[in-house]
Amino acid sequence: MRILILGGDGYLGWPTAMYFCVRGHDVHTVDNYLRRRAHREQETDSLTPILESLPARAEAWRAVTGYRIGVTEGDLCDWPTVEQVFREFEPDAVVHYGEMPSAPYSHITREHAVFTQYNNVVNTLNVLWAMRDFAPEAHLVKLGTMGEYGTPNIDIEEGFIDVRHNGREDRLPYPKLPGSWYHCSKVHDSTNIHLACRIWGLRSTDLNQGVVYGIETEETRYDPRLATRFDYDEVFGTALNRFCLQAVIGHPITVYGQGGQTRGYLNIVDTLQCVELAVMNPPDLGEYRVFNQFTEQFSINELADLVQRAGREYGLEVRIDHVDNPRVEAEDHYYNAKHSALLDLGLKPHYLSETLVESMFAKIEEHADRVITKAIMPKTRWRPEREPVPR
């Protein structure tokens, strides 16, 4: 297949490009280095060293394996760039990671909120119009987020819910309750993609993904130059990444608030499995489907305890501290999300308790000299800290 990967320089995009390429597919990537620029703005960096550009990574891949990954350095918000890529590559499948992925980033300032929504919504609209005009039978596999749903006090279904109201029934998109300006942008994307499938007959799979962890895949292990990034800072790092890094460097694990916040999690190698299963099992033309993409659910407290136990087995003294929560979110809530569609397609999960030490601690220890400690603790807050306006 001809597989176009948008956001091919990213944490997931680069491993996905290698994964499909080594399996015989024709792969082309697009990226404008947004994540790298945002890190420079925040004076942070990936823990793992990565090569200076996407062409450099693609050249290292060719040197190691003999396989070629195509590269376009460009912005998906720029219509001529998108048009040219779709015209020339003519993809069978489009794997779309190419968005600003950070909830904290979207709350730094008004400008960051506006940029996040403009970047994510406009670039996805460009992709949809390009598919309509140049690749109408291609399959869009879009990285969504479980954060679109929020934490409702009912079970979370996979994208749709059967509703009975005033004696009538319908199957409707599951209600959305996003918790950040970033998550709002993903809800807008889902609405736009669903509309494009209904009115233009496009096909799409929305992968509402949980929190991804892990540093290595089969392909990144071929050569150090093929590493993917690992973010642990307060803007781009996840709680699990932060906890594991804190355990290794002797910093207390910092739990936001009460720690009852519960989410879905999956290993990076399972992300690659899920994307492949979606790509290789496309929906019909005109169909919009949603898969909830995670393998396990944990509260923040459960994660902290798990990392503490794993750290002790690894020979580390790990302390857990609770800190003020910079976010506005429920810290004790019901959470039961369905996630059977990908398992039904053949997903074989890797579980956190079996892979934590192997997949995280040793690699963090290897690059501990690159840790920027001032970037770990939260500075970005959902509610402004300000004095009341005088009357």
C-alpha cells in the first residue's frame, strides 16, 4: 500500500513510518517540526537524542535497512503543500498524527490556545479536502484521543451510543466533554471528519487513543540513530513518563491532586499494532468508525504505586508526593471505557506490569545526563492565578 504519514517526525509518526516501511509498504512522511520548535520555545528537549531533521532520519534508515522513506518538509495548514503531496503520492491510506498534541501547551496563553485550535482544525480540513479531490477512495486513520469523552458518570462506548428519547431511538455520536483547548480541537476534528464521510463518501477510522508509554520499538532498536523521542516535561510529557524519569533520577514522583484521575494506557508497540490493524481493515466508503485505542486503565495513584514497586525491584528508592493540581479535572470519578473493536481485529496487548522496567527504566538511565530538571514540575495552570479585579 501507499501510506502517507502526517507528523512523521513525531514520537509516534517516526516509528510508524519505519514499521510500515519494513513490512513492504511505500511510505511517505510530512512534518513541519512543530514539536521541535515548541520545545525550543519552552527550553526543553527529548530525553533521547534524535537526529536533526526528518531527511537525516530517513537517510539513516536507508543506510541501516536499505529501505526508503519519502519526506516532505512542510506545513499541513499550507494548502499548496497538502495539494502537492496528495497529487504526487496518491495515498491508499493516510495516517494523521500531524497536530499539536499537548493540553498544557494549549493553556499557556491565549495565543497558544488559538494556535492549537487553528493548527489542528485547519490542517485536518485541508487533509479532508485533499482526499475529496485527489484520493477519494483512500482511508484516513486519524489519531484522536480518549480525552474527547472526558470522564462521564456512565460507560464510555466506542464513538457512538444508542439513545432513546421521547419514544424515539437513534444511534448518535457519544457526547463529548473535552477538558482542555487541545481536546476541544480534537472534538472539532471528529465532527469535521464525520461530516466529510457523510457528505463526500470518504472513509475514516478515528483512533481515540489513551496515553502511550514506551521508548523503543523493534525498528528503533536497529540503530541508535533511529530512536524516537521521549518527552517528560510538564508541557509534553505524560504522567507515566514523568513518574518513570523521576524514579530514575531520585526525584519524588509528583501526583497531581488526589490522584484518582483514571485514563486508558497502552504501550507504543501496541499503538503500531492498532494503526496497522486499522489500515489493513478499512471501512466501507462513506463509513466513519471509532476505535477506543488502549489496553489497560489506571488511576494516577495506581500508576505511581506501580512505578514505585518497579523502581524498588530495579534498586531505586522512590517517594510519592502529592502536589497541587494545575488542571481543572475530576480527581475522583467513575471511568469505564469500552475498547473491544481492536481486540476483535486481533490486537495482542503488551501489559504495563510486564514491560515497565524493560521498556522505560534502563533507557532513561542511559540518557539521565540529558534531563532538564527545571522542566519537570508544572507551571501551566488551567485557572489563572490573579488578584480579584477591584470594583
